[in-house]
Amino acid sequence: MSADPHPTLPPVRLPSDAELARDALVAPLFARAVRLARWAGPDTRVDIGGELVAAQLPEAAAALGLDAAGEEGPMLASQAWRVAVDTGLVDVTEPEDGDEDGEEESGTAVPGEDLALVAGGAPGEVLALWLAALDTVLADAAVPDLDDLVDALDAGGEIDFDQLDWNPRREADFLDGILANLYLLTVTERGASDGPVPLPVLAASMVIPEDMSEPTDAVLEQVSDAMMRLDDQFRQLEPIGLVEFQPVDEALMAEAGDEEFAAGSVAGAADDEDVSRYGMVRLTPLGLYGIRARMLEAGVAAPAVGELADKGADALLDGVCGYPEGAAQAEIEQWLAGRELPVAVAELLAAARGADEGGPLRRLRCQQALAPAGPDAEPAVRAVLDDPELGGLARVWLSERGAADVPAPDGAMVFWLTVDTIAAQLAADGEAAELPLLMESLTAHHAGFFDQVWRVEHPATAYVLEAMGRMHPDKKAAKEARKAAFKARSRQS
């Protein structure tokens, strides 16, 4: 029996599509792209590739209210225009090669059909446009900055890619890996949760090998280089609404040399000393949505709380078996909210049955689902009192509510429920620190526990006893558990 059934990624909790669509529409870069799409008209002229001609960039910047941005205004307008073209907010007709006199002609641009979706489309249609915009921004972020491109120009004015040491696929994979790690840190309930993640932590996650206890100077330098790349990339990703970003403190870089900066960034992240000066980043709810969508497209299992609400009870229990407890509770509550309680309880109890490996954890999640249920659930619970797999669970639920006429369980049911409970906890949390105390509590109430429990007709009996032999805090009881596990294995074989 496996002790770790959890999927690679925990489930993410996302706002509704309507809330996410509103976030998309106010993301600065996307909002600028929409405004330029509405600005486009008969006088708009584009170059090869659909780029605005240079002479029109100041006009576009003015349309965006960027007159006071100086040289940055046309650059921001050019970026927003590229997003508008790539998302279909603008339709362009590219110019011909040139006329008979050899003069280049300009192409034209008009608002695209998809522009109407911004105001009149469903939330999902708005989010699809935003995802297309995100693809454009991610592609741009993986390109070296202008200074690196200028430094790599050869004598003929061509880019020397060997000198640049830039591999587009490698850069895109690096950024995807960083965003995947940031996503995982965000959705892991025992990890960073909703707090910002230090840039050194992200950089180290991609650079420092897991088996390296003390990073070398060369590795620390790679971490420093990765941090500076990420500092530039997250600056580009913030305007599309993907992240909230606090850049690296430029004064810090000026104060320290390269080696000192590299070592200090890792030490600072570990010691939480001035860590914010090394940069902090957080995925927004829209960012979580966007990265999850890209993961799903790549075939990665990235569940979201609420996606089981319209499934059957069997799919619900199987699904939440892989969720952390808090996410499982949230998913169960959404599932119950749309159903009549007596019918839902009966369905949950039926789905909890089974002698398969996942049975114990299904029953634990079923018990979790029934915990807040009121008197309307009692008839369905009483209906399984004689069920060998659910009778113990039913008695516990009824007794906790002070119900009358709850039949006492026989010895076989008590031992079976004990094995099932420990098997479920092992499946949910592995060999967690709290489990030895549970084992001690369960065995303390039964004289001769290990002389009887090895005979229990439960598929996890030997597995549970072996775990008790490793984990029981009482050495004598642990030894008895190992002997009982041997008997159970022999009996099964």
C-alpha cells in the first residue's frame, strides 16, 4: 500500500471567471492593448509583421495618455500594439514589398472582430484573450534585453548568437520552470501560501542541485545571474497582471560586488535578513489562473477547487483523497452546496465503500464530509449501521451527536475500524509526527490489542502493523506490533 497518493500539484483556489475577467481587463498592458485597438482606424499604418510605423508611435503613446512618459511612452505603446495584434484585437494588412519606384508602402490596421468580446463577451472569452496576451508577453520576456543584443552585434551589424549565448527554447523552458515553481510554492498549503516569494529562493530552485548541501562559488554566481534575469523578466510580466513584483534593490547591487551579492542573496533568503532587498514576487489570482491554464495545455495535472462540484460522489471522494485537508474541505463544501443533504449523504456513504487501496482514505474524507451535517443526514447514516465497512463510521457520527439507540460495536468492528483509521491517516499524511500519539491512544484502550488485531479481515492490516512497529512510542508495543505484522503477512500469504 502506498503512503503517498497525492498528485504532483495541490489544488489551487481561484476566484470566479467573472472576477478573473475583471482583473484581466484592468491589467495595465491588456487595457492599453484594448485602447489601441479602439484607436486603430483608416489612418493607422503598419510595417512588415504588423508593427506600427515609427512615425505613429508617438501618436499611439498620446492615445494611451503616455505623453509625459518620455522615450518610454512609444516603447510601451509598441508593446501594447503587439499584444493587440497577437490577440486579434486588431486586424492588420501587411504592406507589399514596394511599388515600382522601389518605395516601401505601409500596411493598414482596423479593430478586430474579437474586440467586441471585451465589452460583450462571456468571462471565459475575455480570459481567452488575456491568455493570448500572456503568451506574447512570455515570449518577449524570454528574449535578451537590448543591451545584450547590442553587445552581440558583429562587424556586419548581425547578431552573433554564439557570443550572445542565447537559446530561445532554453530561455523559454527556464522561465516556464520558474513560473511552475512559483505556482507550486503558492498553492502548497504548507509552503509559501499567499506570501511573496524571495527572488533568491526562486533562482536557487532552478540552479542549485537538490543533493548539494553547500553551494559552490560557481553555483552562487549562477544564482546571481539567474536573479538578474528574473528581475528583468518579472518587470515585464507585472503589467499583464501575472505577478506583483518588488524589484532587486539597485543600491544593494551597488554596495556589493558580484560574489558578495551572490552569496548574500542566498544567505539573506535563508536567514530572512533584509530578504526583500533581493526582490520579492507573488503570483496574482489571475497569474495562478494563467499558469494553471498553461500547465493544463501541456498535459500537467493541475486541479482546482470546485471542479468536482458537478461530479458524482465517487469522483469527489477519489479526487479529494489527493488534496490537503483544507482544500478537501473546501471542495466537499462546494459539492454539498448544490445537493439535497439526505441524498448526498447516501451517495457519499456508498462511494466510501471498498476494499481497494484507496478505501481507508475515501472513508476518512467521507467522515470529513459528514462532520458538519445536521439531523437530516441521520436516516442515511443509520442505514449503514450493519455495514461491515461503514458501521463503525456511522456509530462514531451518531455518538458524537448524542443520538439515542446507537448499538455498541462488537470487537471485530472495533479492531477493523482501528486498522482502517490508521491506514487512512498514513495515506493522508504519511508518517506524520502526530500519528504515533494516535496509535498509542487507540491501542491503550484494548488489552491484548496485538494478540487480536493481526486476525482482522482488512487488506491493510499487515501494512498498518508494520507502520506501528516503526512508529509506536512504546518500545514494547512496537515489538509486539512487528510480531503481529509477521503473523498477518503469513496469514495473508
